[in-house]
Amino acid sequence: MNMKLAIKRRQLIKAIAAGGVLCQLGSFSALATQGKRLYMDGLCFLPDDLNDLKSSGIDAYLCDISDIEAIKQPDGTTNYKRTY
């Protein structure tokens, strides 16, 4: 048997074995201890009292810092203009 061919076979066997072991590692994540679940809000306005954020229990949020101005239209509808 050629030495070069034997090395390639060994590398192939090692790679197959490593792949078999590595694909099983995903199942071990189920054994990990679960930490506190995070609660996030996708869109919040900044409250007047910042203590409201603490009492809400939200861990993270996206804060909308725009200012909303209501504009009454001639037909009676209201449009909103957002400024930053």
C-alpha cells in the first residue's frame, strides 16, 4: 500500500469520526442549566418616570425617541408627524 494513500485514508477516517462526534454535541445543550429568560419589547416610548422601566420587568427594549405631532386634516382626519 502506498504511504500517501494510507495517510489520506487515515485523515478521512479521522474526519468522519470527528464529524460523528461533533454532530452529537448539539444534543448536550439540553443538559445545560437554563438561566433567566430575557423579556424584550420591540418598540417602547421613553416613559416620564424611568422607574416604570424597572417595575415592568423588561430586560431590553428599543426606545422610540421621536416626538409625535397630531395634524388635523381639512377632511376631519388626523395625521401624525414624527420629528426627532
